[in-house]
Amino acid sequence: GENVEQHPSTLSVQEGDSAVIKCTYSDSASNYFPWYKQELGKRPQLIIDIRSNVGEKKDQRIAVTLNKTAKHFSLHITETQPEDSAVYFCAASVYSGGYQKVTFGTGTKLQVIP
Amino acid sequence: SQTIHQWPATLVQPVGSPLSLECTVEGTSNPNLYWYRQAAGRGLQLLFYSVGIGQISSEVPQNLSASRPQDRQFILSSKKLLLSDSGFYLCAWSRPLDYGYTFGSGTRLTVV
């Protein structure tokens, strides 16, 4: 089955700096890669996603890149703000047996220091 | 618009007691439904998924079961809770043949 590895597990940055979270996946059939942000005690919320036919996608301060050949994808947050502090999960998804099989990474706890 | 409801928000149950968590989706039909568990400080583990009424698939053999008695209702149950069942339980839905999950607000279960 799919295996998603995520690094680093914790990340501290100064406010205004950039943060990068990296993930690798094992199943070349995976074709959709969402990123979720989970604030303490809350549900994970989708912040950005990318499909396998796209190499990069940007939404304001957040961008995601995908390298299908190397099977890795990354989340980039620029000009970080204290409200960016949360746990971020990457995921790799493939349709199998009529449903969307999503495998999550283990999460990165991001702390933005004011 | 579509909304997902999950309850209760928190639950404290003694070891050996039964469990029933409910999830409903509004504003769509024939959704794919999922139950995830998140242990404290850990990632998301898929427990069950369903592509239709009465159709349940289990990803991890355990002390839990799931049922889908109606199109937009998904229930997570246990006959006898274990301490290891403690965690944050999340229901999610997605459109068939489409990508992207939407999670419910979660139930924090503490087994004592």
C-alpha cells in the first residue's frame, strides 16, 4: 500500500520567515495530493491541493510543488504569521475500488514565533 | 451547500461500556463516508469507509464497527470500549469520483 513520509515533525520559524514541509510517497498511482492544517483541538481543514498533472500551485502565501519522478511534494509558506501555527498534514490519494484512498503523513507541528 | 455534522463533541466513557458516534451529511446524495481516528499527537488513521448504504469496509481490524443505515448517516460503534480506544474521532465525506475530503468537527473520546 501507499506510504507517505513527512518531514520535519516539528518546525519553528520567526514571524515573516518562510517554512517548508516535505513529503514523499511510494505509490506511483497516487494522483492527488492535499495538504491539511489542523489547529489545536480542531478538525483538519484543506488548505491547498495539487493534482499529478500539475507541477506547482500557489494560493497567496501558500504554494505546493510536486515532483512525480522523485515522488515527493512540498508545502511552502512565505511571510509566516503567528496564525500559521498549527499541525500540517500532507496526503497522497488514489481512487481504488470506488473510493478515494487517502494516506496521510504523520504531521508537522509548525510554530511561528512572533 | 454541503455540511457535515458529528456528535457528540466530547465523551468520557468507562472501560467496557458501549459506544455510538454519529455523523450525518447534508446537501448531497450518495457521499463516500469515512471514519478516522487520531491518537494524541499522532497522525490520522483510517478506520472505515463506505461507498453506499450498508457497504462498509474496514481498514484496521479492531474493537470497533461501523454502519450506514441511511445514505447520509454513518455510525461508529463498539460493544465494549478499551483504554486504547481513546482518541479524536473524525468523520469525513467526499463526492464519488471526486477528490478532497471534508472533515466533521470530531469527537474527543476518553476511555477511563
